[in-house]
Amino acid sequence: MTHFIRNNKRVASGGFTLIELLVVIAIIAILAALLLPALASAKRKARLAACQSNFHQVYIGCAAYANDYGDLYPICTVGGGNAAPAFNNLSFVDYTEYFFTPGAGNAYEITTPNTPIPAPKIVIAGVYDCLGYLYETKMIGNGKACFCPGFSGVQNAHSADAYGNPTFPSTGATGVNLFTGGFYVVQDSTLYNPRVIDANAAKPTNARAYPKTTSVWSEPAGQVPGYNGAPNPGSGGSHLFATDFLSSKDGAVSQFASGFFAHYPAQGFSCLFSDGSVSFVQSETAFNMVANGAVTVTADAGNNTYDLLYNYLENGN
């Protein structure tokens, strides 16, 4: 009898009871619940740091480009048609994030008097545009620097992933593009050099406010009523040169949601300024404009909603 009891004790001491296993599982679950938010926060901060690093690369590339192209920053030509390409005419705000536009047989040099590009001339043929010129002229080594890592996945038209089939930038008809289906217009996630001279004029020219490194421009305060009747602060001392795109689909209304707001759930905007500085701007007024759906992707009347948003970002109010 004694021998049997000893064996029984040996068997019992060789394993865990059900309660012990459940306790261990519960402890692991608690630790995971504590760690996962911290890991998610660290991942978001890493993406923000990568986004700001990209903006630094963009600014350096633009300065190098201007050194070779008559002091002009990379130009915008999209939206002007084959016969008369627009030259830094931002009739739609979202034109500032066109990276590559497959042409319809249009091939010409920009040589007209109102497009003073010195040699080497820019040839339009299925054309790189805006920041795409930095990639074409090798002023930046990786075109993905023009895309915010906060937008990801092939289903997001402002993600570099959407244009990586088989390599970046894919302009074939085999990948996914929410804007155009199979016809690839590569659109990055950076609203680049988006300010215009007279966004609030009765008949705005939509001419780019900063075509050159030597451009000087200022918009007076109070030109139009501010958001919800608040005072319009006018343009700030260091002007906006680039910021995150605000939506993931053409025509969509802005909202504070993943896939629409670059650094969600952080309530701020990565901003590159004309002096080369990069900041994460947390403007309550600008955030409320976006979160309440006051900003649309395509241009509104005279671009003045975007103009007001940029004023708030420049002034940080």
C-alpha cells in the first residue's frame, strides 16, 4: 500500500493542474494587453519619424533640382491638356500629388515663353510631374520618399504599395489603383508646394505661390472668414511647402479615420515648411476642419478651404 502511494505522488508531481494552466494563460493575456498598445504606439511614432525624414529628403531634392533648373522647384503641368500644358497652375489642389501621368501620345518640350525651363529641357511624353521630377532626374534615390508610411497596402491609392507591381513605380495595367482602375496615374501622398497666390480672389488665377527658391509671397489676415467664423490668421512667417494628403479616395470628404488621416490616431499633421524645417503640427482648428468633413480632396471654389487650412497649419493655431 505504501509503495502505491509513493508512485501516486510521483505521478502527481510531474505535471500542471488545470487551474495552474489557466493562471499562466491569464498572466500571458494580461501582459499582452499591456504591451500591445505600447508596441502600436511605438510603430506609429516610427512611421511619423520616417514621414518626417521623407520630407527632409524631398526638400533637399527640391533645392538640388532648383540649382539645375533655373531656380525653379519641380513644376506642375498636369491638367493643362496636350496642346497647352499647365505651368504651375494648381486649378485642383490634388494636382500637387501627381507623380506620373501616362500620356495619350503627347510629346513636346516645355519651351513657350510662359514656361521658362532652361536646358536641359523637360520633355513631356507620358510624364513625371511635381515630385516625380525628383525621381526622374535622380534628385532622390527612392521615389517612395514621396509617400507617407502612414498610408499602406495595395488598396490605398496613396500608398507606395499600390504602385509596386512588379517594381516601383509601376505604370502598367495589372495592379490596383482606386482612382483610375487599370490606367495608372501614380499619385503620391504628399501635397507638395500647394499654396496659390490668390485662392480667395473672385476669379483666382491658381498660380503657384512658390515657383522658385527666391519666391516672396504673403497673404494678409482676414482676407476671408475663418473656420466657423473664427478670424483668418493669414499666411505665417514660414510658409507651408508640403503636408500629408488628407483622404484616400478622390472626391471623398475628409475625416478622422484610418486610411484617411495619415497619422491616425495622432491628431496632427506632418508639415514641411519653406525654410526646410519639418514639424508635427497639432492645430486644434485645422484638425477640427478635417475631422468634421470640411475639407474635400478635389478643389472647392477657389481652393479657399485648403488655403484656410494651410494658414492654420502655418500659424499653429
